[in-house]
Amino acid sequence: MTASEPHPQTGQPIGLPVANPAAGPRPGPVTLQGRYGRVERLKTEHAASLWRAFAGQNQVWTYIATTGPFASFDEFAAFVATRAASDDPYAYAIIDSSNRAVGYFNLMRIAPNNRVIEVGGVLYSPVLQRTPLGTEVQYLLARYVFETLGYRRYEWKCDSHNAASWRAALRYGFTYEGTFRQHVIAKGHNRDDVWFSMLDSEWPARKANFERWLAPENFDREGRQKSSLAALNGVNSKPEFGVMSGSQRHAQTGQPIGLPVPNPAPGPRPGPATLKGRYGHIEKLNARHAGDLWKVFAGQDRLWTYISMDGPFSNFGEFAAFIAKRATAEDPYAYAIIDLSGHAIGYFTLLRIELRHRVIEVGHVLYSPALQRTPLGTEAQYLLARYVFETLGYRRYEWKCDALNAASQRAALRYGFVYEGTFRQYMINKDGRNRDDAWFSMLDSEWQSRKANFERWLAPENFDREGRQKISLAALNGVKAS
């Protein structure tokens, strides 16, 4: 986790200012020339050469989440044409010294405002694998990302079963950050995702290691390396990563893959549900809630410190305009939290809604002082989680927060979410400061036990006459005191 300093008004710990918080440029149709070959914008004319390299090599497509393998050249050429026309993912062909296209990869999930970008969809044909060119093109692309585009964070993600890919990520100098359970439905099967990153501050050292490895003097007359890139980057010989769900063998290739998802159909979108509890209820956020919410939020600037892009607001007009806009949005989809007297005293949203993977996040959690540390504050989380799992039928429910927001991390664990990883330099927030993100999740398979713990905690008999809890929700969920 990167350094912090106190917020100038609230004293809460916040990330350091980013030297250049301006948005980064998008990738372009560059040609990156190396010693062993080059990288150039993917074009439709690359299809024939790539087909010759990939035809019959079905195993290279096993861990590509949505595409391949292809039964004919025409299908493959149509795929290349679609990919060549896309701005995200933005695809590049890998060209060898004989001018043949022997692989391709993408810059994708491009976030210019945060200057975050991912290398993905990496397709190396057998003639490219374990060659100097295979490593050189990763060097060329990383150099382009950091030195030309000026991005701060460069990501690598892969199926947790794909040991070759995560070994490659470490060898190239990426750092493991977390494993995300039930993150993707890939061709009807579950996929846990392993995430890695490289930061701009790390690039000079990684660059030097790439260049030392690629130098001709690092190879003997038979082309064997003298120093390995993994050793130069200090990689352990047998790294292991996090939780991995069950697996089976791919029917054609024999490679390990995730288990079939019982219902791989896309999930429904959240709707304007009213979710009633014992201590209050949840309803779709409406512009009419602005008055109530302003009464409980006005002057509470510290509530907005860790909200990445919004607040605090200096007057009711600004705040009301914000609520009106949030109330009409589809993602994030916002709900007001209403107490027994009928007043809105907080709100939260369902966001980053991935229908195809049935993944959804609870975020923008704004609890006024009147809602904090109350049964309603916990009940609202119970009602929303129950809606996500039992009504919408989602597989993965996420909680993410600024890594410096200790209260939010404690709340996630108390509610039964599982910590999965912290992502370095993941965001540039509203004040132009760095934000590392801590991620948590709850799975559909975990919901029944979490539900029972919520209901046991919320039961009237769990509170004494003064309203003090007898057993804590954290204890029910097995959270350690520290």
C-alpha cells in the first residue's frame, strides 16, 4: 500500500497527490520495432498468417474467456476483422523477423482518467512460445505503455487455472495482487481471476532486467540463456496464489478449467424494489429524498472523504442536483435507506453491474451519523444482499473501498465479505490523489450461512433492554478482533 497523509480538513488518511493527474492518451496504431521482430496494429490482412500459426492449436484458446477456437478460416478472419476495428480491446499483431504474424495481444480495459491499462487476450502460437521475440514484444508494449502513453498502472489478469500465464506474469515483472472468486463465466464455466500489476515506479527496474535478458551476450552459441528473466526479477520457483475453485479437465485439450456454471444465462438488472425490514426499509432513490438526506449529510464532510468522485457539497442546490442525477442512473443504481419515521438517512448503490457474469457490487455507501452503528444500518446490508442473491440470482457480490478506509474494510468483513486483494495505484480520485483499492467478495454459495448470521444478529433477542448486542455480527462471521 502506498504512502498517505492526513486530509487537510478532516484529518483522515488519504493518498498522496499524483504528480500528473491528467487523463492519459489512448493507445494508437504504432509500430514498435525490436531486435527479434516488431509489434504493429492488428489488421485484417494479418488473418491468413495468424491462421497458419493457430490452425489446429486449440489449446491456445482454452483460457481465452469468450472466443475461439475457430473451425474455419472464414470464422477466424471475421474475428480478426472485428478485433482489428475495436478501440477497446486495442489489438496488436506480433511480427517475426520473416515478416510473419505469429501472435497477437491487446491493450484493454483502458481507463485514461486513472491511467490504468491491461495487456490481455495474449495469443502466442507454438512458433512464438519460449522465444526471445515472445519476451521482447512484452518489453516493447510495456515500454510503450509507461514511456509513451504515460500510464501509472499496467495490469495482467488470467484464469487461476492457467499456471503458464501467471508464471509468465511474474517472469515479466508483474506483482501478484489477488485472486477473485467467481469473477467470470467463461464459455459456460466458472473462472476465478488472478490479477497482477506493474507500476510506473517499478518500470525502470523491470526495463533494465528486460534489456539485460534480451542482450545478445545473454545467450550462448546454441541460443541458451545465461541469466533467466525470472531470476533477474526475483521470482520464487513455485509461487501459489489464493483460493481456486473446483476444476475439471477440458474435454478436448485436457487442460484444467473451472466447473460448469449451473445457470450461465445473464442475470437481470436491479430494479425499483422496496425491501422491507424490521427497523426500516430500502427503496429506489428519488429526487424527493434530497431534502431528508441534506439534513443528515450537511456539514458531515468526512463522510465523503473516501467517495472517489463525489462530494462534499457546499449547498443544497448542488446536492439536490447530484441526487437527481444519481436517481436516474442505471449503473450505479441507487437506493435510499428509510428509517421507521419515513425519513431517508442514508443511501447506497448497486454498481459495476456485469449481467453476463452475474457479478455486482455494493458501493457509494453513505451512512449519516443517524444511521451509523444502528440495527437499520446492518439490516439495510442484509436486505440488499438478499435481493442480490435470492431475487436477482447473482453469483458474486463485491465490496470495494479505498485501502486507507479502515472503517469500510472492517464493515466488509463484519458483513461477511471475504478479502481478496489490494490493487495498487488503481485510481486517481477527485482530489487528484492516488487511491489503492481493497477488494472483498461474497459468493452465492456463502450466502446461506451469511444470511443466517445476519438474521441471528438482527433478531430482537440479540439485544438487551438498553439495545446492546449480546453477540456481534463480526463474531458470528468469524472475524478476528484485529
